[in-house]
Amino acid sequence: MSQEIAHWLDNLLEEIEGIEIRRKSSRRVRVDVPADALPALLELLQGRAGYIHLSAISCVDWIEDEEFELVYHVWSYESHSLVSAHIRIAREPGVYLSVYDLYQPAAFFERDIHEMYGIHFEGSPNMDKFILTEWDGPPPMRKEFDSEAYINEHLSWQAYNPPWLQALIAEGGGVVIPPEEQRFSRKKD
Amino acid sequence: MAPLELLLELTLMPLVAFLVGMMMVLMMRRIAARIQRRVGPPLFQPLYDIVKLHSKQTQVSHGLIHDIGIVMAMGGYIAAETLLPVPGMNGIAEKGGIITLLYLMMIPSLGLALGVGQCANPNGSIGIARALTAMLAYDIPLVIVIFGVAYAAGTTNLVDIIAQQQAGGFATWGAVQMPLLAVAGLIAMHASLGKQPFEIYIAPAEIATGPMVEMSGKHLGGLFVMQCFQLYTISVLYVSLFLGGGSTWFDFLLKSFLVLAIPASIAYLFPRYRTEDLLRLMWKWPVMLGLIGVAFVL
Amino acid sequence: MSSINQIPVIEAKKGNPLARVFDELVRFCRSRSLFILHYCTGCGAIELPPAMTSRFDMERLGIQPMVSPRQADILLITGYVSIKTLKRVILTYEQMGSPKYVIGICSCTVNGGMYWQSYATAKKLDEYMPVDLYIAGCMPRPEAVIAGLQQLMDSIHAGKANSWEDYYRNYDYYLGNQQKLFGDNWQTPTDVIAEAKHYNLLSKGTLGVHTRLLEQHQQPLEALEMRLGHNLKEPTE
Amino acid sequence: MRPENYEAQRQPPSNEYELNFGPNHPGIEGNYALKVKLHGDVVLEAKADGGYLHRGFEKLMEQRLWIQNIALVPRICVPDPSPMELCYSMAVEQLCGLKVPKRARWIRVMQLELSRIAAHLFTFGGHAATTGMYSTMYWGVADRDLLLDLFEEFTGGRVYSIYNIPGGVRRELPDGFLQRVTETLDYIESRLADYDNLFFKNQVFVKRAKGVGVMSREQALAWGVTGPNLRATGLAFDVRRDDPYLVYDQLDFDIPTEENGDAWARTLVRRHELMQSIRILRQVVEALPDIHGPIRAPIPNPLAWNVPAGETYTRVESSKGELCYYVVSDGGPKPYRVHVRGPSSMHAVQVLEKLSVGSRIEDIAQTMFSLDACPPEVDR
């Protein structure tokens, strides 16, 4: 992105209140906005700056802050740059507006986030389940969902325990992992 | 003719047809394999397939008509074999004639339609609808061709037609006398085999093998047997109409296998048509060629 | 013949030398003609096209792919089975005609493989249906797949590949595991118990706690129909 | 055993019916389903049904170490796994500020382009098989196998190479490898004439593929279509050129486009792209012997590797379209969040649903394969 376009984009984005722009590289711009200003920002980006391609909507669960972060990645085929608009919404009740009327690809991403995180998007064309149609547990991508506890409860996976291994373990050999350390993948203990 | 001899011929002719048909299936699969740069199935593969399928347990039946449909499909062809003269055996060919044969060759499709219609699988129903459409497409040129040949020979008796062709050697063959009809007949024959580009009713990627989708075990085995008869009937009919039949067994088998090798080599180079394209093609070129050929004959 | 009970069971006479020859022929043909249905449940499916096509050419061993479960002998489970897929796999398996064989390809069918932590995949395939052969590897090469199939051929020829009977003999166990995963009101359109009776395979393990639970929850099967406005219940094909 | 299932139901007559297309259907790529409502042969409505291949990758990645995830990511898209590895490695490198040595960047380009050729050959085969021409499938898959041999030689894995790691590539090329790459490319180039005669110029195929699944450029842009499918509508956009990564800005290649936006145009774009990949590979083979130096940047002990906090969005051009990873780190030994945006998540769901409507039942499979939809990317 040339210097002028970058400058022009900055000026344009200044129209949104409470915006914070960080230029990470020549083609990547990070923008933080308050949640209620996002539709206006996207409208501005799409209508006046040519960011017509919604590359993805990512969701991050910041469980300690009790917030969800939604990131809208939009790309311009003209200026060849990508703007990532970050917003934060409260974890409860987890409701936000759909941007389907601006970007049609949003329908898939919003549907996906809905089933994985349980965030409801108002105005999205289809909030039915797509991937987890036969799943009745909690939204699995939330941080509080412990998938290992779930599989230990519902599925048996570790079957291989032959007599020779049992004998080895009884003698104090083998690869013995204490039960409390078996689930090494938890971040905090 | 002694009744006992006739009975023997009527038993032997379908049996020979089945054995030759299995070799024809093998040949088609081998040709496909060569074109696709691979080895292909072993020598007795068609036999293994058929024995295995008939040894499977009957696990599901969709009703009486479903079972009878397969019997009709096989029976139509078995009856057709007795009307096709082979060297040394005429069966009831002199009494039946070519028109009866044509009718008998339609029975399998209709039988299959009855049988598949009962299994409530939409893929099967679509497949049968397409199979009947395809039959409609290739039967018109086939009837024109057969009419032309019969008119030229002045008889509908297949034995006489063959005898006339054999009378003057190569020069009196149908293919030499009526080349246009022979070409039209070849196209119609290819279509009636149901191979690409005319394979509209099997179409695995579209309708999951259509009529065969609900066929299990012995039902599918019946269809495999039917395929052997089908290949045999079609190629022998063509040989009888245009290539002077066979005076010896060697002659006869060589001709039938060669005739079948033509569509087999073409089939694996093409994708399949859409249904309406098939109709358009069959009703345009073979029909046109056939009518011109008939005009020459007249 | 709309009901299973009307289909006659032909029992071979024992000790008849002709029958023995015939049995031998049948076993031989069964081992030389394998129609596979490759349910492409996961990554392993990518190594099947090479095994089938020009380079490795399974057809020279008499193995060919088939399209519908009714036509097939072998069910190839090519990789991890997610729980949603597992339901369809079981439906597919029950639709196949006996004798039928199941091959689990990839480590994931053995014990979950690298997805052992995943909430969405079933870990051990042989808890839900009898498996004749596992081909381990992530993913096994086409040569390994073909070698596995040859082993299956050998055991079919020797008459040892009878694990499909196990599904009828121990139906209660398999059904129990299925119920644990899919919930108590799980049922399939196939009447496995009636089939077990039909094949004379009803044994101690066929009926039990879980089949009683099935009877409690079982809904009468509705006739299938071809008509609009009616949702087909389960995709069987 | 379904007794009595053939009895006719007393229902008002109707010409419309529903059909499950998949999940185990030869006309469906992978394990995926479409529920279609038909009137005769014509599709009135199509609904995609995914999730059959769902493994919860994004959850799994949050539970494993940064380096362990390298083994996990290629499995997200089976026919074309290399871009997945690269995209994830690039994300980690950006988070850590690692600088990838020059030689590693060139080797990565080689891996990516080999993978692209393999994926395209596979797609041609699949597409041909949906129209009943199995010979192309048999040839294409067998020729793809030669590329897999190359992969096996230089990465150790036939399909999943697990060759990229954050900071570079895992091992040096074997002796004489570049020579064998050239030989394989020569062979594939010599085969292209046969493919043209058999497949691309086959009149029956052209007749079937033309006018199937047509989308205009406006529609394609609105629906989020990327990759070859977008280029088939006439827009010359390629991430490799317009948002360059690795050394693509130093390479000379064209971006083939077509105007019609139907299945035929998409197939042609792929065919020309295959030529461009061969062209890129020839440049790489020429340049690589002169590029010396390490093949990976030093990384800390991978088992105790705390990647600095931050977030990054990386994009690469896979054979199917734009592939993106959004990776968030909280400074711990494991990713805090990884979001995978596979190109097929657009193509296989919304685009396929829309393009199927109004088409015929025989064209559903062709539409899906011509979009090169890869279900595991959707389900993850």
C-alpha cells in the first residue's frame, strides 16, 4: 500500500469515534473499535474504501475478561491490504449484530461461531446448526468446555494395556504418568 | 427335427451364450484396463464375481415383483439366445424370426423397471426412467436398421439372412451391401450396451448406479449374468445381420469379439451424455443414416 | 416375500462330499471377488484412489469399488469416525448383505489416533461393529492397503473371516456401546434380532439389557415414500 | 430388513421429492452431504449438511504445544496439505519475529508448487469421474503418485509431509533431488498433450461442462469466492502475487483467467495453473543450487517454547483458494486460539447451495468437483 492511500485510509477511519489504528505492516492494519461502531466502520470500509472481501470472522474467548473478541478481516482487491477490525462483546449474554447485509460470506462464519461459541447474531439468515447437528453438549470451543474430561467420561480410548506392560509397571518400570499429570494439556493447574 | 435334439439345442444355446458372454465381459474389462494403463482383472474374474454374488445371503427383499423383475431380465435374454443361430445350432430361430427377437430384447429393461420400481429408492426410479428413455432412443434406429436388412433380404428369418450373406462370400455381407445401415446399426448397438458416452442410466456419480442401487447378493448376481447375455446377444445379432454370421465356431467367435471390441475401445475415452443429448444424437445421426440406407435398399 | 420369516433357509447337508467341494468353490470365489464400499470417513480415503488406479491396480486381485452398501462385501472405514459419521457407518453396515467384512484403515480407527483428545470422534471402531482387519498407519500406503486386503482374502479362503456373525451373536454388546454414545432412543431401520434368528445365530449375547431398552424405545418403522414435503429420516445412501 | 416398505402411501400426488446426496455417494467429494429437493431432474433447493469430518481441530490445537500442532494442521485439507503447514508456520514465525533463511524460503516454494500440481491432477481426475470418464481419473491419480514419490523422498511422507516447521524446513534436500524433480516435470509436461486430447478438448466433456454452475464476477465477489474459481470469472487475483509471501515476488509467473465462470472455465484455469506451477518449479530448480546457507532459523527448545503474546493473520494461496490462519498467543506454551479459514468453507456451503439451484441432478457432482470443494476444510 502506498503512503498516500495509507494516509487517506487513516483520515477516513478517523470518522469513527473511539477508533484505534495500528499499522502492523504495509498490508496489514489492525483497528480496534467499540462494538457498537463496527457496522458503521464496515460500511465505511466497504462502501468508500473498496474492502469488499470478507476474508473471515474469528472469535476469541477471553474467559478471564468475561469477553468475546470478534475479529472481522476484510480485504481490498484495489489497495491490496487487509484490515482486521477487533471488537469485544460481553460474554453474557453473547449477542451481537449480523453483518450479513454488508457481507454475504458472514452467514457461514456467524453460523459457525454460533455453534462453536454460542454467540447469537441478530439478523443472520440462518442460525441452525451445521457441523454439530448431532451434538447436545455445550458449545465446545468455549474455554470452559473441557474436552478431555468429556472424552474420559463418554469414550474409552486407551485400551492397550497388555500383561507384559502391567508387569513392567508393577516393577516400577515403563512409562508411568501419574494420573494428575496425564492431562498435560491444561494451561493452568 | 427330433424333439430331443431341439431340447438339447435349446439348453445348449443359452449355456454357450453365457460362457461366451463371460469372456466378453472379461474382454471389455481388459480393454478398459489397457486404455487406463493397468493390468486388469484375472481370467476367471467374471465367474468369481457371479459365483460369489449368488453365494451371498439374501438379506433383504422388496417384494415379489422385485424378485420377478430380475427373472424377467434374465429370462428375456435367455429366450433371445434361442432365437440367435450359432454355427451348427439354429434352435427355434427359423420359427421365431427377427421381430420376435427384437421384442424379446426389450423385456429385460421392462422387467428391470418393474423390479426396481418396487424398491422405493429415488435413485433407482430415476435410473429406470433414464434406462427406458435410452431404450426409446436406440430402439428407433435399431428398428430402422433391422427393417432395412429384412427388406433387402426379403425375409425376417435370421437363418435365411445369414445364408444369403454366406452365399457369395465377403461381397454379399450386409456390411458391404448396406454400409450405411451397418454404421447406423453399430451406433445403435453401442447405445444399447449402455457404455459411455451412452451410460446415462448407471451413472454412479449422479444417481449411484441407478437401477442397481438396491440390488444385493443374488439380485445383483442376476444382473451380472444378464450383462453377459446382453453383450452376447447384441454382438451376435450384429454379426448375423451384417457380417454374415459364422460358418465355423472360430469364425463366429472372432467376428463377435471384434464387433464388441469397437464400442469397448470407444467407451472408455468419453464421458457420458446428458439424457437429452443422447436422445438428440440417437434420433439424428443413426436415424438419418439408417433412413438413407433404407432408401438405397428400397 | 415381504417378511424375513418367509425366506427359506437352505441348510447344507453335512458329510456330503459334493457339498464340500461346492463350499470350497464358494469360499474360493468369495476370496477372489471383493466388492468394496469405501466409506470415506477420513484422511485414509486419499490413499485409496492410488490403490485402485493405474499404478497399484487393485482390480488385478479382483477387488473393485462399489457404490451402494447393498452391493458391497467389504466396508472400508478409511480413518477416524466422527460421531455423526459413525451413525451412518452403522446404518451402512447393517444394510450390507452377509457375509460382510469390515476393514479399519488408519490408526484412528484403532484407538482414536492423534485425535484422542477430540470430543467429536469415536475412538475404537470395534466397540460399535466387528472389525475383521485393521491396517494401521497414518495413513497406510497403498501397498499396505493391498497387503491387508490380501490377508483378508487368505482368511476368507480359509473360512476364518466370520466376524460378521459376531455382530449377531453379541448384538447386545454392540448395541450397548452405540446407545452409550448416541443416546437411549437410538435405533436403526434394520431388525438385527430377526436377522440373527434367520441366520440361526441367535445366542446368549444377542439379547440382553440393551436390546430390551431398544424394544422400549423402538418406534414402529414407517413405510418409506417418495413424495415431497416429507423429510427422509436418515440418509442411508 | 425393512418389511413392507413398498406399500404405496395414500398421499396427494406431487412431482417433487427429496433426495439425500451423500454422505457416502460417489458424486460427493469426501464425506459430505447435500439434501436436494427435486422436481423431475431439476434441483429446486439444495441444503449442505456438513460436520461428518468434524474433529474439532481448533480445540485440539489449543490443547497441544506449538510444535505439536505442526503434525495436526496438514490433516485439515487432505488433497493439498502443504499450504496448511506453511500458513501455520508463517503465523508462528510472525508472532516470534523469526526470520526464515533464504534457502528455506525457496525450498518451501518448491514444496507448495509440487503440492499444487498434485492437487490439481487429483481434481481433474475427480471431475472427470463425475462425468463418467474414468480413464482420466486413472491416469491423473497415477501421475499424481509420481509427485508423491518426490514428496516421500524429500520429506519422508507421501501425503502428509510435516516438513515445514516454524523457522524453516526440517531437512536438507537429498542429493540429485533437483534432477529428479526436473525429470518428473518433463514427464508430466509430456503427458499434458494426452490429457488435452482425452479430457480438456473432449467434445462430449466440453458440452457437459459448459454452462454448468455459472457465476458472474459480481456474484463471485459477493459470495466470497477465491482462488481458481474467482479467476474463472475473469478477475486476475492471486494471493501469491497480490499479497506475496516467501519468494513469490521474485518469481515470474502469469495468473491465468477465464471469462465464463462455469465448470468448464474453472477446469481450464486449473489446467493453465498447472503449467504455471511447472514454470515456477523450473525457476526454483534453477535457482536453488546457488542459494546456500542454513535451512532453518534457530528456535528455542520446542517442548518449552513460549511464543510471545500477540495475534496475527496469515494468508496463502492453496490450490483451492485463499487459506488463512488467525493465531492468537497469550505468551504460553500453547496457542490460545487458532482459527482456520479454509477456502472451501465458502465454496462447499453457500456457493454450492446457490449454484446447484436450477441445475440438473446430473450436474450437482460436477458443480461440486469443479468448485474443488474440500469438505474437511469446512468441518475442521
